[in-house]
Amino acid sequence: MLYQITADGLVLFHLSFILFVLFGGLLVLKWRHLVWWHPPAALWGMAVEFFHLPCPLTDWENHLRHRAGQAGYDGGFIEHYVWPIIYPAGLTPGIQLGLGCVVLLINVLVYLRLWKWRRTD
């Protein structure tokens, strides 16, 4: 039971991390100290998408699910939890590249704005 609860909590953390990667730059506009946390997280998120790296959180979650007597899943977090909600088809390398570009674009725009605000202060 504890392994299942921990795995479920890890799913929530994983989703929160993905949202932070995507939109954490907006939080940096309000809370400047997050500038030390968000760029590394965003770079990691882009690297996972661009280079098709395995995410350690997915491996950890699968390990916890196996310890709980449940089946793990193949692929990554996005393919297993997010992708089926958005699209019924499988995740292709081209789409992953597009997702990485979306992360890059959002963060470049936010940090350019932050840089402009900083220059005017």
C-alpha cells in the first residue's frame, strides 16, 4: 500500500515538474529567486525531449509500482499519462522534437521579457 501511495505521489510530482518546466519562467517573473531552479529544470526537460533521454522519475515510479505488485508501464510519463488524454496515437520523435521546441519557445519569450524588465530597472 505504501509503495502504491508513493508511486501515485510521484506521478503528481512528475506532472508538477513538467508544468514547472513549461511555465516556471512565468513564476520567475513574480518570484525572482526561482531563476536558480527553473533554467536547469527547463534545460533538463528540453534535453529529455530533444535527445529522447529516459526520465529517472519514470523508472522510479515503475520500480515503486512493481514493489506494490502492480504492472509498470513502457515508455515515458508523457506517453503513458498525458499523451493518451491529448492524442490517441503514439508519440513520434518528430512530435517530441516539437514538444521540446514549445518548451524552448515559451522559456525564451519569458526570459527575454525578464531581461528587458531588468534592463529598465
